[in-house]
Amino acid sequence: MKNEILDSQPEYFTMTIALNRYTMNQPFKNLFGGFQPRTYRSQFNTLRFAGFEVAHLETDLWIGVNPDSFQPEMKTVAFDKIKSLRGKLDQYIANEPFFKKSLKPFHPSEIAPKEAVEMAVAAEQAGIGPMSTVAGLFAREVGEALLQNFSIEEMVIENGGDIYVLLKNELVLSVFAGESILSERIGLVIPPEKNKLGICTSAGTVGPSVSYGNADAVVVVCEDVLLADAFATAFGNKVKSPNDVEKVINQSEKYPEILSLLIVCEDKVGIKGENEIRILK
């Protein structure tokens, strides 16, 4: 796994393949991805983003803000949000355990907190279970808590490959795609016009998390980070070989919520959407 902001070009941010996917009958902690050594963060550049890490139980975020906005109290606000959200979901799932086990759309009961309902609604659009959106949820909720308490111009929250951004200037994401010859050679341009965005990645060939496909990288961009998270998982499950790339790209056309979709499988790449693609290196 690798995720870096290149030192020589501070506008670049290398996206990690998502670790926070879900499988049937795993311990709840693994549904949050578990702690994975994220040594790539030591390579992050501090010219554009002042970064810090916040972790609680199995949730481990890297948060970057424009240096002028950074305040040490941000760490406490982020930690408190992670802790309270985790407690809320733990309490709910103790009473409705199938929410975390379902690989198919699940309709929560009236006891579900609004965050669980949002997860289920987003996942249903992609045709999968609600825990597919948990990483995106934590990234968004922490980001919103920071924005409510501090004046921030730019922000990136990375949760094992699922990213929530607030941008003032263009950002180029170079996609790490395992052993593919295209790994880190494709740049996805994220313009600032959309303000807040979710950029989420799934893979079947990289990382410890389970995917039912064999894609080296499936990247989805949506205004709703929960939807991006769900669609990345769903499309990643469908790419079994390079021959599936075009088919999955075509299937995505019926979802107007998807701003961009990028699929890398071995030496084949499929691209759909409004985001510019640049060839790197």
C-alpha cells in the first residue's frame, strides 16, 4: 500500500487502495478495516497541507488542512467525533446485528440513528450492504465537525483510500494500482468548483480487504462520499478481468450521481465522467 503527496509537486496526492471494505461474518472491528501500518503517510508533503493523524479503535484517519488554518485543537475535535460516532454505531448494531452482516441492501428499523439510515440508503443505490459506506461516513463526519468549529480553506481527509475533500485549488490524484503498469501513471484532476467531494477506491489485487473482483483500482468520484464509497465497492466486485472494464463503465452510465469513474485492470483502463485525466511521469 502506498499513499503520498509528492515532495516535488505539492499539488499531487497519491490515492491509496481502500482498506475499509466489508465481508460477511467478520468481527466488527474488521468492518472498519482494522489497524494497518500506513507508513506511506510519512512521505506526505507539508507544503500544501498541514497533516495530522487521529485514531480510535480501528478507525485511523489522516487529516490535512491548509497550513494557515491548522490549530492543535483540531485533533481533539476529530477524535471526539470519531469516538462518538463509533459508539453510536456500536450501540445500534448491538440491537440490529444484521446491519453489519448484510451484503445486500438492508432497511434499518426505526431504532437506527440517522447515520446508519444514510449508510443504508447510499448502499442500496449501489445494490450492496450498508457497511460498504462506513469509511466514507467517518471521513465526512469528521470533516464536517472540523468545518463547524474552525475556519478552513482546504481539507483532505484520508481513511484508507476513501477521501473527503474541500478544495480551493485544483488537486491531482495519482492512482496506485498495484502491479499494473498503469499504477501511479494516471492522474485524476479534481477541480475546486465542486467544493466538497468524495473520492473512493476499491481493489481486488491490493490490500487485505475482501473484494469479489480483480481490479487493480476502481475510483469513484461523487458529491456524496457515501455514494462514492458504495459504488467503488460495487463496481470493484464486478471487474473480474480486463474484459469487464468496458461493461462496468457502460453500466455506470445510469447513475448520474457518479461524476467520474476510473477502472484499472492489468493493462486496461476505463474512464467515464467529467474529471480530466492526465498522464503522469
